[in-house]
Amino acid sequence: MSSANVSTDPTDPSTYSKRDLLLLTQLLHMNGLIEPSSVSPSEQKLEYVSREWFDHASTQLSIQQGSLNLEESPSVDDICQLYERLLSQTPDCKNTTDLANYFYYNRMDELQSKIDAGKKKVSDILQTQ
């Protein structure tokens, strides 16, 4: 994927992969930011979460692969707006735990699809020999 097609809006969920969003929601959860009211600009832990998310090997891999076009960690306000947008786009999710579970299962489905595609490719190769 070329970086020209990648959104650079840090508040837009489509900017990030399922892996990126899973990591963010896990970091929020690990820091006790469970209820939407706790993910607010006044929450001091959000600066740490943002930095930890940006510096994480998984996020840096997304950046190196060109699927994430961020040059610095999102601001606290960006994280808050992204969180609100995630909740609004996933009506069954009411808090961070719900979001983390949602992205976990979506990521597992994504990985299973890749595994299945790899198995099919190997099977196709073996059948042609």
C-alpha cells in the first residue's frame, strides 16, 4: 500500500489497521481507562498511552510498511476524538473493554483469513506438481 493512499488524520479510525486499534484499546484498558468518561483530555495517563502506542514495535512496523502515515504520537485530544469515533462506529461497544474485545476478535478473523489463504496457496502449489 502506498503512503499516498493512507489517511493521515490521527482521529480517523480508517487511518489504522485492526492490529493498531487492538493495541490502542489494550493500552487504554491496561491503564484503567475503561469508561468513556475516563478517556478525556484531562486524563494524565493518555499522554503515556499515546507515546507507548506510537513507540510500540507493532505501530512502528505499520509505519515502516507504509500502512500508517504518522510522524509523531497522536495528541491527547486526537486520542480522545479517535476513541469517540471508535465508539460511534461500533454501536455494540460501550467502553474500552468492549472495543478491545471487538478488535481482538476482528484481528483473529483477519489472521485466520491469512492462514487460510496461505494454506490454499500451498495446496495449489502442491497440486500443480
